[in-house]
Amino acid sequence: MRENDVILQTVSKVAVFIILTFGVYLFLAGHHNPGGGFIGGLTLSSAFVLLYLAFDVETVNAGIPLDYKMVAATGVLIAIFTGMGALLFDSAFLSQTFAYFDLPIFGKTELATVVLFESGIALGVVGVVVTIIISISEDV
Amino acid sequence: MTSIHILLLIPILAAFLIPVIGRQFPKLHLGWAALPIPIVLFSFFVSKVSSISAGETFTGSVAWIRALDLYFSVYLDGLSLIFTLLITGIGSLVVLYSIFYLSKERESLSHFYAYLLLFMGAMLGVVLSDNLMVLYLFWELTSISSFLLIAFWFRRKKSRYGAQKSFLITVGGGISMLVGFIMLQVMTGTNSVQEIIAMRDSIQEHELFVPALVLILLGAFTKSAQFPFHIWLPDAMEAPTPVSAYLHSATMVKAGLFLVARFTPVFGGEATWFWLVSGVGIFTMFWGSFSAVRQKDLKALLAYSTISQLGLIMSLFGLGSAALQGGASAESVIYTKAIFAALFHLVNHSTFKGALFMVVGIVDHEVGTRDIRKLGGLISLMPITFTLTVISSFSMAGLPPFNGFLSKEMFFTAVLNANEMTIFSMDTWGLLFPIIAWIGSIFTFTYSMIVVFRTFLGPYRREKLEKDPHEAPVGMLISPIILCMLVILLFFVPNRLSDYLLSPAMNSILPAYQNMDGLIPKISPWHGFNLELFMTAGVVLLGAFLLRTYRYWNVVYDFFPEKRSIDRGYQWMLARGESGSKRATDRYMTGFLTNYLYYIYGFLLLVVGGTLWLTGSIVIDTSNDAPVSVYEGIIIVIMATAAISILFTKSRMTATLLNGVLGYSIAIFFVLFRAPDLALTQLVVETVTTVLFLLCFYHLPEWSKEERSLKVRFPKMVVSIGTGALTVLLALSVQGNKMFESISSYFEDSYKLAGGRNIVNSILGDFRAFDTMLEVVVLFIAGVGVYTLIKLKEPKGGDDIERE
């Protein structure tokens, strides 16, 4: 029942990279501008979903051999354990902090622990969305 | 973080490491890997003995969730020190014993030691926590690890039954205890046990005082197997013997006693407390010993004997609490002797009962049966085991020169003192205590003798035994030998124990009596020909008589048929609970999606709509609203058209796309109202859900013609229009009711507070990170749910072992 997807596949090959880049940008921009872990994660997963739509599941899995269940679990664990990290410094669970550093190339940069937490959220979202979509689409 | 915190977490962390070690070193018996942990902990707590006995206490607190008054705070005083020493000391001996008891080839040792260490950490947590909620957490963790350990041989039906029973009863009690804790927190405004003790006088008149007392006692009674909750303990004997020796005689079942001791300064002196603790305790003491005599299985006998001994200690704590009635005074100091006896017997019981369980384990291991009808004449084959049994059971029976004699005498003194009490209407009922105590002790003597005589004396019948009996390996004997040496040693130097351990504990249970004259009695093995001694003599004579004439009087037990009524009641409740909930569930779980939607939206309409209506919150105030612009009007028209068109579409595909129109229009709204984060999220979510819908619809059949009769459609219309109207009303009412100042000004400082200029994201990642974390967890659970529903369909006629 597969139709001829040449146009979709060709466009996807380019578009996926644009979306992925945009997703990473959104993830990093979140601190000061619109974006963040949740949106970043959703955008990244929409790129994956586009891949799965344009190509079949086997091809994509061969190209990106990731177990998305593990990705999701890793994300959730990162979110929880970065929260626990605060306990080691005698702060409340999930406390975040930030500081300014002078880095080469970037100059004065703000580094915040919330990035670690957000990366957990992003991974969790990507893992769950792709897991759900793959498992439903495989169940024919 | 103090060193106590770290030590407390070591066993729990080690529990996770044990399976890894097991995989790395497959040749190692994992017991050797686990053994250093209790030994290290034990030596740490021993090193604290001298400073604790000098009156010091150790505290430490780590903030967990400040907003909930949740602090991981530890408190090491005399009372907790006794328990930590028991937990780690007996823990070391039990681990050593188990190395020889459990075979490396046949048993899943990584599970066993992981659970055992988990229990050890949890139990240490119970006795060291100062925060009520943390204490509760560890309390339930002990129930969980006990469950896992009882079900260690989970292929046996009886193990699973015993594990479930103990879990249901102890966790049920634990939940009632939690409610009691919450009441205490409501009364005092703090979760710290020490602060609650300090506030004792101000809460005594509170209306929640007695309910909290009863609920907390329920937790203690279920855990410490007090009548009528004792029924779980005999079934828990399905656990491997080291577990029975450790959890179900020396430590976990004493958690209830610990709780009672810990809360004596809060509730002691209250009549309800006095009567419940001492009454339930003394009756349990009698009932346990009476039931123990009839047992045929050595371990079941020991289980009932443990129940009885726990009741004994419990009743002593109850009697001693009378000392707090009307404040501390020189006249009532005599009642504190009961608490001293309780602590002393608690230590003694752990030594002799731990040894007895290990001995019975040896018999079971080397002979192959624990049935006293088959055993007999093992004295010449297992001389060392026999000696150990004699020492520990004579101590249990209360004979000199063993430690049980001393504490038994003190028990008699305490009940005789209770007889002379004039408070709590004890002048009428007081005489019951010495009588029941005395009768219970006679049965105690009888069953203690049964353990010795039926097992080791009498005729030796090889044909009834499963293997050739022989003396146990040295490794298995070390632990009971150490315990038996303690049994004898404590008889000769009881006052050393009293100085170093019991008196600091007395000071922490009875802070009002701190260092008062006569609080710490001098223990001496001989105090002349007094009534206590004559009572003991009577116990020995009558006990021996009962043992000889057991054949003639055991008809008494026919009045309490083997189908023990409480046990039957428990099974009946369980069966009724199952069938009742099945019937109720079957009634509403029809399998039709339409019905479920009715429940969900009907409930929403009823509860939310009802609340709105009853509280008169439907206030529509449009005076502050901004004018509607042209663009907004256009989008609204588009959305309304799309929404109405959905009703008339013929295919699922069209409906999904129209639904998408709705979603994207909302995104445009967010853009118009300058919420770029929301707009972005909405756009991506809409895309992903549309794809998801299309994928799902691929699997669904064609959109069938629905039944068009008004009778079917009318209720649907009511519910859907009602839900829609309710949502609109709710949104408008939220605008109309300003109950309090908006908190948004706080978030405007996000750059200063969280270092981020994006307020939305600072809220998500910092201010309200807890919400975000739980959301991602929920999302994950949903994902796993979808995956398991689709992928893990049970093959027909699969492995059914768990449902049996």
C-alpha cells in the first residue's frame, strides 16, 4: 500500500536537519528566549516522526539504532537525579543554581544547572513520543 | 549530612550493589560480601556507647522538602542505641549463620542479601529517624523487605500466602499509624518527634489526642504481632530461618515496641494508652504462650512464643507509662521499674530467641524436619546444638543462671506493683495482671521444655527422619554460641548492661524522671525469699506438671478449633473483599468506551458544576476585558466553523484534520496574545497529535453509521453540551472571581532569582520544577503503558505461575 514518496523523502532529508537544528536551538535558547526542554524535546521528536513517516520503520531504525524506551527512562532518571544533586549541597530537592563564567570563544557565559534538568525533560519527551508512535505504527 | 546519615544509607546502597557483585564474582558466596556491612555499623554504634551513657545525644538534619516540613533528621539517644546495636549485632550474626545455611548453588543469594540489607537499612531508619514522615517511610520499607524475604521461596504457595498476609496486616497498621502521625502534626505543627515530646503538655487536651494515640498504637500492634493481629507471624515462618531469627524475632517485630517506647513521653499517663498497651500486651502474652504449647512445628512454636514475649514486653511498657500520670514524683518512680524490665527483657529476648531460631534452623537443616512428633533422641548426635538449646530455652522459661530469669523476676515485680496501683481504676482490675502473667508464664515454661525434651530426649526414630542427623558445621554454630554466651554473661553482669545501655534509654523514655533516685534499679540475681521467687517456683512446678500430663489436658484446645477463628475471619474478609470488589467493578466496567465517557464527563459535570452552582461562584464580569479585535473575531469564526463541521463529517480523516484546525487556531491565538512559548508548544503538540490520531485511525474500522434514534442521542447531547457550557462558564468565572492577589509579580524577578529572562521557562525548570519532573514521569508512565498494551499481549495459555 506504500505510495510513491519521492517528494516527501527528498524534502524530509533536508527538513529533518533543519528541524533538528531548530530543536537544539530551542532547547538552548530556553533560558532567556522562547524555548526550553519540553518544546525542544517535542521539536526533536517531530523530526523523528517525520523520518518515520517518510521512510519505513526498519530503514530509520537501521540508521538510528536507539531504543527509545531507554531514552525516555534515561531522561526521567536524569530529571530526578539532578534534583537529588541539590541534596548533596544541603539545598532542597530540585533546587537550581547558576553562575557566570569566562569561557574561551563564548566570553562571559551563564551556566545554569537547570540545563541538566531540562535535558532530562527533553530526552524524556523524545523517548516517550517516539516510543508511542513507533509502537502504534508497528502494530498492524 | 552526619556520619549517622551516611551509615544509615550504606546498607540500602549496598543492597543495590549486591547483585552487581554477584555477577562479577560468581564463585563468591555473597554472604561474605554482605557480612562486613553490619560489622562496620555495629562497631560504629558500639563506639558511641560511652558518650551516650554519659548523657549525650547525636542529632543531624538534612533538608528534604522544606515546604512540607520534611527533614531527613536523625536522632541517636539511649533508646535508639539499644535498637541499633540489636539490628547490627544480630544482623552480623544472622548473615554469618546464613552463609552456611543457604546453599550457593541452589538459592538466589543476590536477592536474599539485597533484601536483607535493604531491611537492615530500613530498620535502622525506623529507630534513628526523628521526622515522623521519614520514620513512616522506613517503617513501610521494613514491611516491604519483610514481604520480599518471606516470599523468598516464592514457588511455595504457603510462602506467598504468608508474605501477603504479613504485608496486608502490617501495611494496614502502618497506614493507620500514618493517619495518627498526621494528627500529631496537626496538633503540634511539627514533624519532629523530639519537638512533639517537648510540647506534650499543650496537646493533651486536644480532641485529636486520643484518636492519634489509638491509630499509632494500631501501627505498633500490627507490627509487633499483638492480639488479634498476631495471626501473620506464624505464617511468616515460611521465610528461611535466618530471616525468622532476624526479622521475625529480634528486630522487625520489635519496631512496634520501639514505637510505643518512643511515644511513651507523649502519650504516657493517659488512661487509654495505659489500658490499651498493658491490656493488649498481657492478653497477647497469655494467648501466645497458650497457643505455643499445642504447636507441632518447632518454628510455629517459636513464632507463638515470640508473640507471647512481645506481649510481655508490651504490657510492661504499658504498666510503666502509669509513672507519667500526674507528672513525675518520688512516689510513682516505682512504676518506672516496669519500663526498665521491658528494656531489659527486650535485649534478653533478642539474645535467647535469636539463638533458639538458629538452633531450630540447624535441626531443620541437618535432620530435614521440624515436626516434634518425628523428632527425638538427638542429644547424642548433636551435643553442641543440644547444649545451646538448653541454655536458650531455659533462659526463655525464666530459669537461673540465665538472663531470662532476671527479667522474668522483674516482670513479676512490675505486675505485682501494678496490683497496688490506685489510678486508672486499677484497684478493681489490678489483680488480673499478676494472675494472667503467672498463668502465661506457666505455659511459657511448658513450651520451653517441649523444645528441649521433645527434640533432644525421648526415643530416637531414624525411620521418621529424612536424612542422617549429624552435628552442624562450625560456621553455623558460631552465631548461636555467641548469643548463648551473652545469655549467660548477662546473668552475671547485668548491671554493666544497665549502666551502659538501659539507663540512657530510661532517660530518653522518661525525660521527666531524668536521673531521679530509684529510676535505675540494681539488678541482683538473689533478692531473698519474696513473692516473685515463689511465683517462679510455682511456674516451674506447675509447668513441669502440665508437661507430664499434656496428654490428659490437651482436650482444652478443642474448645479453640484448629481453624483458628481469627485466622478464618481474616481469610473470610480477604475472600469477601475480592469477590465484592470484582462484582462492583464488573458492574461499571462494561467495556464500552461510550459508558466510560459518560462516567468521566458526568462526574465532571456533577462535581465541578455542582460546586460552581452551590458556592455561587458563577460570576461573569466583563468590565476589565480588552476589546475583541478583528483578527481575533476572524479566528473565532474559523474555529466555530471547524468545530461544527466535525459533527457532520463522514470520515475520521476529515474529523482529525478539522480538529487540527482548532488546535492550530489556538496557536495563532497565543501568537496574538504574545505568548511565543505557548504558541510553539501548541504548534508542535498539535502536529504530533495529528500524526498520532491518523496512525491510530488506520487501525480502526470504518466510521459506522451511528444509531440515530433520539433516545440514544439525547443523553449524549446533554452530556456534551453540558461539558462545553461548563468549561466556558468555568473560564469566565475564573476571570470574574479575584480571590487573592496575583502571584505573577514574584515570577517577574526570574532573572534575579533563577538567572533566566524567560519567565515561562524559569517557572517550568526552577520555581515549579517539581511539577515538571512529575509531568515527565507521568508522560513516561503513559508511554510505557502504551508500549506494554501493544507489545506485551499475553500469549494464549502462557505461564500462569503467578496466578495459581
